[in-house]
Amino acid sequence: MGIHLADELEISDDWLRDFYKECGREVTLSYTTLNQMKNWAIVVQGTIIAAVAAFGRSVYATGTATAPKEIGTAIVVGAVLAHLFTIRFMIRSILCYINLLRWNILQAAIVQLKLPLDASTDLVKRQAALREKIQQYYHDWASPIPRGAQIASCLKLGFGLLLALPTALVIWGAFAHWDVPWVRGLTVLAIAGTLIEFFDFLTSRFFDTPKRAAKRRNKRPIFPAPSGTPGYIVLWVANVGVSSWIVLGTDQINSFAAHRMILIVVVACALYLALYVLGTGFAPRPEKLRPHLRQLLAGLGAITALSVLVSFNRIAVLVSTGAGVLLMLLALFLRRGKGDKRSVTTQPAGGEQSATPVEKTSTSG
């Protein structure tokens, strides 16, 4: 995957000493960060418990008939927030635990090279073993343990207990107060949020072992970090939208949309335009503005959004959108013509034909 070590390069003692020290520093950093993730989960849950207890005490003091239902709803709200935050901290702690094991393994490989347990082991084999571990756990940034062991280890580190209470309270609230819209919406938010987090966990390359990484079709290097995808954010936005729809109800959504449609359109266009600018930047960089179909469609959407923000005149919006469609079709036509001329056929002296590419297309992760 990406970078591969050259077998003929000699590993000097100075480099090994510096790398051994760096491994020690990374072990300390990973252990500290792992504890911080667990501490943050405890702090967040403690804060939520205190807030729910204070709210329940004040509602109970009123003595109203709806007090039990309000307290139950508040418990579900706190449990959902605690559950989602704990899941997120747990995924982050898994990364810290992987880093802890990764740097420990690399440090142990250096010790094995210099102070082998079996003195009969050939030096060349020990160097090859160190090279292989550096290739797997440093350049390829693979995980030393599979995903099942990663989850089990972090649950044993304390996240199992931290997840037990909020998960049980969410299940209790779903059965006891399902008639409350807030409980229904938040239960959906918790379930979908958990599925999103574990989907990201199962598909992210950060958690792949060397064997799992070798089976991937698109073997892009993730060192020092992979390119982020907007899928995670899109799924969470959709989750919040669906949960809000359940909480507010169809009637309230329709009433709000009927009276605030212009505001909704303006906010949506402004958000889309902001995301487009953040994704492409202000400067026209070729690697950001390559005329692929999805980039062209995104640019067409940006033109339309800008037109809506500048003028609410329907004719102006339609004209700008039509101009954007024409520009998109022109760009696709020019790209197709450029692709046909990308390779030039030459006739060498021997009579054989060979295709020489005129330019290389760079791919980014």
C-alpha cells in the first residue's frame, strides 16, 4: 500500500536509537490520550446525570400530574446524549489503543533486533522482520489486532460499564414513554447514530489489519492520514433531520415550511454555497476543479444557489441555471475531446507501434 521499504537500505544504529526514543514518546502519548478519552466520557455522563437530576427535582417539586412523564422524557434525553457521546469517545479510544499497540510492537521489534531472545536467529532475518513491521504498522498504518479484539479491549477498559447505563435507560424510555414525540425522535437518533458510528468503524481504513488492508480493491495509502469523506457528516445530518421530523410532527413541519419557505430556501442555499467554497477553495486549483461530472454538478448547484441569494426573480434564477447547464455540457464535451487526444501513437524504427501518454493524471486520496 503506497510506500515500500527498500531491502538494500541499511538500518543504522543512530536511526534505530532515534526511532526507539520516538516509539517511547508515542507510547506515552497514546496511553495519555486513551485515558483522556475515558475521562471525557465519565465527565460528560456525570454532567448529564447532574443536569437531569436537577431538572427532575424541580419538576417533582411542582407536583403536577405530568411530572412523571416530564421526568421520564428528561431521563431519555440525557441517556441518548450520554450514549452517543460515549460511543464517539469509544471509537476515538480504539484509535488510541491501536496506536499504543503499534508503537509497542515497533519498539519490541527494535529490541529483538539488538537483543534477540534466540541468539541463533540470523541478523538478516531479524532486520527483515523489523522492516516488515515498519512497513505494516508505520508506512501502511495498519492495526495489529482485528476489529473484534479492538472493541472487546476498549469495553474491558471501562467503556462497557459507561455504555451499559445509558443504553438501558434508552431502552426503558422507548418502552415506557413511546407515546411522547421527544422519546420517539431521540430513540431513533440514538439507534441511527450508533449504526452510523459502527458503519464508519467497519469501513474506515484506520482499523484494518494488514490482511484486511491487502484485500481492499482500492489500496490507497492512509499514512499519515486518509482523505476525509463527507459521507459521515451527510449521514448525521440526515439522522438529525429524520429525528427532528419525528419530534416535531408532520403538521408542525408543514406549517413552518408554509410560512418560512423563503427563509428555508435562503438558509439552504447559503449553507450549500459555503460547503462548496470550503470544498473547492477560493483559488482555482486544477486538482480541486477537475471537470468530472460530480464536480460539474456541484458547480451547477453553486451557481443556482448564488443566483437565489442574489435575486429571488424566477427568470434570473432560470437563466443562470440554464447557463450553468450549458457550461457543464461544454466542459464535458471539451473533456471528452481532450481524452481522445491524451495518447499519441508513435511509429518506432522497428515497425512496432507504442502509445506514449502525453500527460499523467494525478489522483488524490
